[in-house]
Amino acid sequence: MILFGAAFTLLTSYAWGRVLLRKTPAPPEIALGLGAVVQSLIVFFLLLAHGARWYTFLLTGALAIAGWLRSAGQVPSLPRKNPIAPLGRPALFAATAIFGAYGLWYFINALAPEILADGITYHLGLPYEYVRLGGFPDRVTFYDMTPQAMEMLYTMAFSFGRHSAAKLVEFAFFLATVPLIFRIGRRLQLSDLASLVAAVIYFCAPVVGATGSSSYNDAAGVFFTLAAFDTLLVWRDSGDSRYAALAGVLAGFCYAIKVPGVFTVLAAVLFALAQRRFRAAALVTLGAAIVMAPWLIRNAVLTGNPVAPLLNAVFPNPYFHLATERELAANLRSLGPVRPLAVPWELAFGDHLDGTFGPLLLALPLGLLALRRRAGRWCWAAVLILALPWFSNTGARFLMPAVAVGALALGMVLPRPAAWAAIAIQAVLCWPQAIALWETRYAFRLHDFPLRAALRIEPESAYLERHLDEFKLARMIESQTPPDVKILGLAGVANAYLARDVRVTWQSAEADRLLDTLRVATFPTEPLFDWKTTWPLQSLRALRFRLPVSGSGEFEISDIRVYSGDELIYTSPHWNLRAWPNSWEAPLALDGNLATRWRTWQPIRRGMYFEIRLDHPQRISAVLLYSRAPRDLMLEVYGQGSDGRWRALGAPYPLRHPNEDLRAAATLAMRRAGYRYLIVPTGAGGNAPLGNALLGQEPEWGLERVEQAGRYYLFRIK
């Protein structure tokens, strides 16, 4: 069923493309691309309707194939501007040997079970859940909100052939990129040898092979980027506006695959504008918008942020913390230990940037000589735009579209002997065993030829247990927890092999808060202070705590107590709480739990406040605020009288609060949030110190140790 799942998904996509392009000349790659856009959208709407089942996929496929066969005829072909001399017999033999050898290596890895990190967490974890549920899950987390156009196709393939079927869908688009490179080369009036240089540089690159033979969607993103480029060239040469709209659709799908694909849309629109064809630019924009809209609208409806989980400063919402987004962004754009001048070497050979392109990456600057030609200028303009996402995520994968186009520019300028030398160097030095001669670290590339696992001679479970501790953890969780349980994970899990709802700490505001609660109870490094303000007894209808100056730290409130004389005024669910920022979490400041807290989740800015609006005026004389904010914090307290006027009530002075054991309170917060199990790592790194602190102290926390898988522990929340 693996091959059927992949083949049926791809055939359905191709059929839709041929149905829509029955009167429009287009090569097979473009028909496949357009049909994939259509089928991806069909799966999206089936998931919205909770009707995504194998039989509905079978029906949509049957309809597409029937429509194709009914309208089948001679497909009109595009005229060529000028004939290009094809590769000679020796060149064809060399190309067949290179692409055949690498292609076989990649195919076997694609056929084997998924073991790469992003694949086992969300690229296949989400399709697995969609197939189980028949629709989108009822939650909002980081990966739930990212565009998932390829994951829609994975879902269809997964429903028939599970993990490897989905991987083969990505692999097919990876393979289809090679003829697309030759097609673009011919439209740019390059020799096929120049295109062969570009195709070998791209196809043999270790990072490209690893992504193209896995469920990572980057290789598909390159395919659709080049498909949009090719279609734009057809529009430029023919003037047919249909191709402008088609290019917009293909470019928009790049965003639907992954957010950085928006730069493909930008490049496509700028290309049309550069031709001074404003109507065509509008068609490109419209085509892209149609494909992008479902994901933007879904995000806006669910979170209020159309580009969630990003840009939360522009679109504040209760589902994602700005501080977490900024921390993640800083980590992704960091070069780590790599010095800026060493970046080219690392991307070519070193793998400190999560992947390498091989030695020919260092030769790409020679392609600047192509700026003398119009085609070269178009290529380098595209390279500059397509490379921009890398500055926000320095992983090598984010340069794949730029490298593919830059390789065409290099192929333009290399004389025949140098072109053959470039092909030989890239093909030989990028071969996995050749890389292993000088690179002994476990880098992001293919290492094995898992033939036994690919053919299922070695059982899938045995292969996964050899390669993934996360798989052992997934099996342990499934055997020890009920299917409808909600689990908090302090470490990533293999969702692709786990039929449970595990919320990982950094992926949502709710999980963020619970991680913060656990840290407060485990490592009370921030002292708790009592900030008390008293004044003559008076009738008030609201209280406000305001920050008069900006600062570098955060403001937070663990609890608030309001007094009338010596008597505590108990909180009421009818009180209206307001705060700026993060008003959604204001109730945490009045839940009576010192382990939870309302936080600004961003540095203090002048005018930030927390406000309590009572359900009716009450006689109040004091307020006690518990906070871990810096002791030198400037804080003002105001009260609103029955006349509606605000008056200053004073400025509280902090006193150190006695130490309290908050471990049971932290566990209570998890239980109130609906969690019944907790997964923790132990050892070193990440959240392991938290796991170390829990281990052996289960009674003090109100936890029960259930099972262990390597360095991971599963606890039940009592």
C-alpha cells in the first residue's frame, strides 16, 4: 500500500492538472504542480468538514482521473523560441549514471520509515492525527497554525500507505525538479550542459538529498518556486495572461507550503512589474492570494492573527507569547559558533548550519559573470530575493531555492571543460561515502542505505527502535495512557508514531505558562515580594496597578489580595480584569495559586497596567500584591471612586515573602488546565534539569511515576 498511496496521490494531482489545463499548453511538471494545488485544497476543506477519510480521498481521486480520461486528447505543446542542442550521448550517459545512482540512494531512503526530527514530530505527526480524527484537531499550537499545503497531500497518501507513502510524495516532487531545471534553462537560452551543471549541483547536494527523500517539505518548495519561474518565462515569451495567473497560483502555493515561500510570491510579482505589465502583476497577485487565503483565513478565525504563529506583536492574541516568538526567532537566526566569514565554508562542507551543499557552492560567485546577460540578471535577482529567508533562519535548507537558481547562473558562464569538471567534482565529493572520509560527525545528511528497512525485510518497529529514542518513548506513552488523554511534554515526541495529544511546552501560550509554573516551583531563583499599599477606607469600583517608567525586566503578578480594614474581600467571578499587555491571562493573578502568575511576557513599557473592575463599589483600605518583579520596580496604585474619577492611592514598598513549597500548587495548575500526564527528560540540556528535580520527589509534587523510556519519564498527575 506504500506505493499505491504515493502513486494514487500523485496521479490524482496530475489528473486535476490535466483537467484544468486541457486547453492550455503546459508540460507535465506544471500539470502536476497545478493539480497538487487543487488536491491540497480539497484535502484542506475535507479536514475542515471532518470528512477526511480514505474513501473520500479515493472518491476525489476517481473523479479527477475520470475527468482527465474524459477530456484526454492531444496535449498542446508550447513553441520554442530557438532550438537548443540536446545533450550528446556521452553527456546523457553521465547524467543517467549520476541521477540514477543518487536517485536510487534517495529512493531507498524515501521508502524507509521516517527518522528525521521534523518529520517524526510534525511533517508526518500532523497527517497521522488528521487521518485518525478525520479533521483538524480542536487546539491551537505552533505547528497547527503554520501553512501545511504539502502535509495535505501527505495526509491523503498516509491514509493509504502511512509514513513512507507520504515521503514518496515529497520525493516525487524532488525528482520532478530535475527536468524543470532543464526546461527553465532552455527558456533562458542556455545549453543543456549548463542546465546539467545546475541540476547536478542541486540534486547531489547533501542537504537537498536529505530533505528530498524525507517528509521535509523544502524540496517541494523548490519545485514550486521553479515551476512559478518557468511559467513566468512562458508568460513573458507568449504574452498569454493565463500563464501569469498560473504562475501566481504556483508561487502562492510556496507560501502555503512554508511561510518563507512568500518571497517567491514577491519575486513573481516583481518580475511582472519589471516587464511593466501591471495587469499581469495583478493576475499573479490574485492567483497567489487565492491559494494563500485558506490558511490566512483559518488562522485569523482561530486566533485573530492571519499569520499565526508569527507577528504576534502586530496581532496580539491569547495563543502565542511574544517573548517565546522572539526567543525562537533569535535562536533560528543565530549563527551559533560560526563566524560570518566562515559561513560559505560551513554551508559547503562544515554542517554547523544544519546541512551542506557540497564544494560547488563555493564556486557560485563565478556565476556573477552571468550579469552580462539578461538571463543572468534575472537569475541573480531571483537569488537575492529567494535568499532573504535565510537571514531569519540560518539552516541550510532555507537556501535551497536560491542555490537552485544560482546554479543556473553558474552553468551559464562555465566553459565546456570547466562545466564537466564541476559536474564530476560535485557528483564524486557529495557521495555519502566520500563525505564520510573527512566528516566524521553525524551531520544533517543521508548516512545509510536502509535497503532491508525500505523493503520491510527488517520490521518497521525494529528499524525505528534502532534509530529513535523518541520512538521508544512513543510506544511507552501509548501503552501506559488512555487514548483521549491530554499530556504535557517538556520534550519533543515522535508524534508521527504516537496516537496521543501531547502538547510541547514552547508551542503554545498555555504550555508556556505551565512550563513557567513548573520552573517557579522548582527553581525559586526569583524571590517573591509582598507589595502592600494602604489608604483610608473609601468606596471604590476599580483598582489599577500602573508602571510609570519603562524598564528592561518583566512585570508579573502571582496573586492579589484586596482588604476592607482587616477583612479579606474574596474575589468574585463577576470581577472584570483588564491588563496591558496580555489581558487574556489576567485571571492567573487572582486564582489564589502562587505558582501561577500573570506576566507581561515582554520588557516593561511605560503605561503598562493591571486593572480590577469590581462588580459593585466596595469599601477598600488596602491591597496586597505578590510579585517576582524586580525589587526596584516603580509601581503606582490607583483607585476609581463611585464618581468615576481615578485617584492615586500610593506606591507600594516590597517586602521579601517567606519561602513556600509550591510544588503541589504547580501540579494543581496542570490538572486545572486539563492535563493528566507529564513527560519529562532527564540528564542535561533543555528541560532536563526540571526532570531531574521531579525524579524521586513524586509525593511532594503530587505525581505518580508510571514508566521510563531511556532518559524520559512519564508521570501521572494525581
